[in-house]
Amino acid sequence: MATDVHGPLSPATTQAVHVEGLTRAFDGRAVIDDVHLDLAPGEFVALLGRSGCGKSTLLRVLAGLDRDIDGTVLVPRRRAVAFQAPRLMPWKRVWRNVLLGLPGRPERTLAEQALEEVGLGHRVNAWPKTLSGGEAQRVSLARALVREPDLLLLDEPFGALDALTRINAQRLVGELWQRRGCAVLLVTHDVEEAVLLADRVLVMDGGRIAHEQRVELDRPRELTDPRFAAIRADLLARLGVTPAAEAA
Ligand SMILES: Nc1ncnc2c1ncn2[C@@H]1O[C@H](COP(=O)(O)OP(=O)(O)OP(=O)(O)O)[C@@H](O)[C@H]1O
Ligand SMILES: [Mg+2]
């Protein structure tokens, strides 16, 4: 397999992400098949698709966690990932978890500021096991934020949360994105979440980006807006969800 060209963007590039002819195969089966993808700086893109279609594989490639690829992948040097499970170290206090993996000896105040930003300024010294699911997920977001990413990669970060906590976490991500101005790629199963947050929604199928939908609605977006409902219905249809199946 050809070596990848994964690395920082050259100064001349105007995109936050540039992917060209990306292929990733497992045991001879191409899970990602000649994908082309650009993200503009500060753009929020959501990625939908059936289970097993390759969303996490693509995200891991963009994160630099998987380099066994063919094609061209250009991503910013500063990038951060948050997964569905917060992956906190149980033997480290919350603030140490936030700083985990940062180079050098980062100041505790960095963690405190990031935790403040996600509404957890009061849990700086807590042990991970004493956090609720939503709080743990917010620590995971704080850990991403201290890296001051130009690209934030989120793999179903709200998947394990209850409905109410999920709505709050979605709102928080929307606010953080607007404040920080980084590009975001959000993998989700939730069409509503995608339309609520993203500038552009992609649907992956057969190893490719099979469909692309721009969402040109003002923010904050209203679920009751008929234009919101129309985009949502169209995306559900692209995912093979019929209205009857959705209601079931
Ligand atoms: N390390 C691996 N070795 C072999 N096959 C793999 C590996 N990682 C992923 N796959 C396969 O690649 C396909 C895509 O997996 P991926 O995790 O990207 O799907 P996904 O779209 O994120 O699914 P989900 O929505 O369920 O999270 C699956 O068929 C999976 O079994
Ligand atoms: Mg996945």
C-alpha cells in the first residue's frame, strides 16, 4: 500500500481538510473507496450513514490514528478528537485528564479554563467515577478544547446520553464552535442533530460520500421550521428511513 501524505496543511492551502482519492481497505475490502472531501476553515460538517459504512474509519484517518491508507489527506496540525465514550483515566483527577497527552508541563489553569468553558469549573478536582455521563462527556470536550484545535473531530459524542442531557450537550457544542471558530466534523446517527448544528450534512454509503446537503438556515435553528422538517425528511429518505418506519 502506498504511503500516506498525512500531515500539516501547506500555507498555500485554503481548506481545513483536503482529502483526495482516499481509500482504506480491511482484508482486501475497501471500506472507504476513493473519497474526496474538503472542509473550509470554521465549517461545521455532519457525517451520517448506516452502521458500518465507514464513518469512524474516516474520522480516525483524519485524526491521524490510522495511516494505512491510499490517497491524499491534508489536515491541520492542531486537531482534537472526542469519541462516544469519554475515555477518562479513572486514577487521574478531572483536570489532569483534561491535560493528558499535552506536550511539556501544561499549567493547571489551562484545564480550569477549558472546564469553565464546558460548565464544569466546579468539578476540576473530582475523580472521573463521581461524574455523570453528561459531565464525563463535557470533560472529554474540555480535553479537546485545550488543544486549541483548528479541526475538531467528534465521533457520536452524544450517543450515550439521555435525551435532555443530549440537547444540552448539542447546544454546548454549537456555542463552542461559534466561539472557537474551528472546523468540525461530527459523526452522528441523529439526523435532527446533524441539521441542527451543521453547515453541511454528508451521507456516506458504499465507501463514498453518496449525498451532500447544505443547511442554509439561520441559527439557532427551530425544529418546527418547515424548511428544517423538509431537509430532515429528505436526509431520512436518503438513509432509507421511510416515514412509516420512523414512526414505528
Ligand atoms: N481494524 C479493523 N479491522 C477490520 N475491519 C474493520 C476495522 N475497523 C473497521 N472495520 C470494518 O470497517 C467497516 C466500517 O467500520 P466503521 O467503524 O468505520 O463504521 P461506522 O460507520 O463508524 O459504523 P457505526 O455507525 O456502527 O459506528 C465495518 O465493516 C468494520 O467491521
Ligand atoms: Mg462508528
